[in-house]
Amino acid sequence: MGRGKTMIKRIDNSTSRQVAFSKRRKGLLKKAGELSILCDVKVGVIIFSCTEKIYDFSSSRLDPFFIFPSLKVNLFYSMRNIFLD
């Protein structure tokens, strides 16, 4: 017997929302790594949390934030403005 279908909507409880974010973030980064290996492609993922933390993954040896240091700052402020609107 499988799990029931999850409704995709905002989780009101902040603790539950943070737990869901942590689990889904790990799953997303795992899938990105698997996609990179299986399909021999370069994958980059940047995640902005509501606590203003940035999580990133890069399948290549060069970190995009290392190549473009201003990218991290510019993306952070751009996404912050989107969240605040």
C-alpha cells in the first residue's frame, strides 16, 4: 500500500515547513547529482531558503560562485527582493 497524494501548498507550521525544506533540499541535490552522473551533463543548483541561507550544488569541479564571486551576492539580493514583495 503506497502513500497518499501530497497536496502541494504552503505549509503553515514553520517547524514542519523547515523539516520539509530540509528533506526536499537533500532529495533535490541528490537527484541533481544522479542526473549529472547518468546523463554525463553539468548540473548547477542554487537554493535560497526563507532564512536567507544559500545552498548550492555543482557537478563540475569549478564552483560557479568561485568563477563569478559577484553572482552569489547579486542573486541573493535579487531573490531577497522577490521574497519580500
